[in-house]
Amino acid sequence: MNNYQKISFLFLALSFAVMGFSQSYTSVPVSSNNMVHYEGRMDDINKVKMTLNCHNNNCSGEFIYLKSGDRFRLSGTLSDNQIQLEEYDRNNQRSGFITGKYLGNAIQAVWENTTQTVGSKILFKETTPQSADYTNCGDNKWIHSYSGQIDKRKVELVLQKIDNQRIVGAAFFLKDKTKYTIRGELNSNNNLVLNLIDPNTQKQLGSIRAIYKNGQELNASFYNSNNSQSFAAFQLDSHLEMNCIEYADYFSNYDFLYPKSHDPLFDQIMNFLIKDWIRECKATSSSIRNNPSQPNLRASQRGYAWTEITQFKDHFLSGLLTFHNTWNEEKMTKAFNYDFANKASIELEDIFKRKFDYRSYIKEYIQKSLLADDTYKYDISYQAWMDQQNFTLFTVGQEGLEFFTDFHSIYGRQSVIIPFKKIKSNMKKKTPIRRFF
């Protein structure tokens, strides 16, 4: 037993002893022939444990957040492999529900608060009583870039595996320079389904279906909008792992998935970009933990941050980090462009010639693009919001430099692309991004 296991065991023993003197909280029996132990992650992020003791279709147990140590009593029923549990806090107040079904030795479940306004998916897997390992929630998530063909058309894919088996990314067709959004899923049987969606019309171009093999090429089928099948093959060009920061307790939870590498400078830049948001999340969680338990506020304070990769190829990575939380409703975005070959972050001044007034050029180009946009011309509310955006966020994409707005709850994130051919003559000869055109 390692030190962490010893501490966890002593903590559990002490908790059970304390709860034994409480009349408001009934602890789970510490020994039973029917006791089964489970581990899982809420939304494939926050690590939790559950113990269940079921007899004659009646179940009792305990639900624990591993990181914060918050514990809840469970009581419910089991019938026809369907389980329904009520969750109670330390004051014996009902604070949530867990419902699910058995899949062999696992339970596919959903946790919800009492008003069913907040919910999370959980896949519980049976484990041993001594199991106390705490694996990073980014260990089954990744970023891949592929190159290949669909219907004899060369295409590049950037795929991110994020929470709950979801796949997001983009497909870029080289000849006609068109980009499609990817939304898909990688299920537990390694069946990969990727839907290619036009970001402007939201119409589906088709879908890519394959058996995913980690670290290998994709031998796939492409189904167009008429469901006609053709062969598609993609070689794996680059790979990055994901880092994950998460926390959950009675009132709050926050999580953030972001790329990590073997480049110390890149990882240092990532840590610098996220440190203020993480500090605020930790401070907020710490302050509200001092409040008395209130079931109506269970899991009411949440923070989310996510990464959108815009380009990953040739030892280069660019993307956006978006931060959002419920305690101030603000959304904040930061951009990054990193050249692994030269171990350098790319800024606009690294791209353009010294005497070129790129700020004025970019501002004028964006304004002309907006004036040609029908939504901007006829939607007054949209126009007012766009006029407040400064478009200082940019990433180096496949087509050119892409400039972004902040994230809006209705309009999402808007962008304007300045093609490389428009600015090529004003770029530095030794700028690292010349290899992209």
C-alpha cells in the first residue's frame, strides 16, 4: 500500500467513525457480502467512486468525489438491471439522483440534481475496495492530424478526442480550399464516426466511418449526403496528448482540457495562458465550500474551458482557448500559434515586414468583409455586437490568417480570413509560416 492509499484508507476510516455518531447521516456498512465498489468519471472528467450494497432489489451505498472528498449517501432500488438511486448529503437532505443500467460489470448512469437542471454522464466500472489510483482525466484524450483522400480529393483532418467519447475537429480540402467542421464519436468498441458539416449552412457533406486503432492510419469509408459509399484512407501525421485540470465538490465543478507536449516552452506558455482562470476557479470553489449545504444549489457553480485547434501540421499548432464560468457569466478567449520546429510562439510582428502597417491593413480588410456580409447589414443587434469586436485574436490556418471575435451566447464565434496570397508580398522572407503556402 503506497502513501496515498494509506492516507485515503485512514481518511475513509475516520469519516466512517465520525458519521457513526451522527443521527442525520447514515453511513454505508463497512463490510457486506453484497458490497460492490465502482469507479468512474463524471462526463469523463471528474473522478468519482461509488459503493453499492443491493439485497432483495433494495440498494444502499455511498457516492464520493475523489478530489474534494465530498461524500453522499445513496438509497434506491434495482430491478431488471435498471438502478434508481437517490442521493443525500451529510444533513440527510436529498441532493440528487443517479439512474442507470447494468452492462455486465459496469453501470451506464446519469447523475442529476434535484431539479434536473444539471446533469452528467457516468460510466461506473467495478473495481476493488483497495483501488485508489487517481489517473489524469486527459489520459484517454488526444489531438491527431491526418492526411489522405476522399473521392480522390486530397484532404487534411485535425481531430480532437474530448469528453464522453466526443470527437471534434475540421476537414480541409486542399484543391478547392474548403473547410468543414467535424463532429463525431469514438465509441467503446472503437467505432469512429465523423460527420463533416458546412460551417456556414450547417448542411452535412457526409460522414467518415472507420475502426480506430491508436497510433495507426485510418482505413475508412466515406458516405456522402446520398449515402453512397466510397473508400477513404488517411495516414497519421502528428499526435499530441491532452492535459486536464478538474475539480468537483458539493456546490461547484470546473474542468479544462488543453494540449500538452514534450516541448517545455510550449507547456510553459499553456500554463501561463490558463493560470489566471484556474486561480479564480480555485478561489471561488474554496469560498463557497464554507457555505452550509443547500440542495437547491447543488452543482450550481460551474467553470468550463475548452480548446479549439485550428491547425496542426508540420510541427506547428494553432488554436483558441475559451474560458467560461457561471459565477460571472463572462466568456474570455485567448489564441496561440506555436512553431515546434523553431520552439517559438508566433505573433503578428513575427510575420510582417517592419515598415508594413499591418494593423491598419487588417482593420480595413475586416471592415470590408463585414460590409459584404448580409447578416451584418440587416441584423442590427448582430451589427452592434460586431462593431464592438476588435479582432485581435488570430491563428495561422490552412488558408491564411484567421481573425476572431470573442464568443457570444447567440452568435457564437465569428471570424474573418485574410488569405496568404493577399499578404504574401508584405511578409518577412524568414517568417516560419511561409512553409504553409
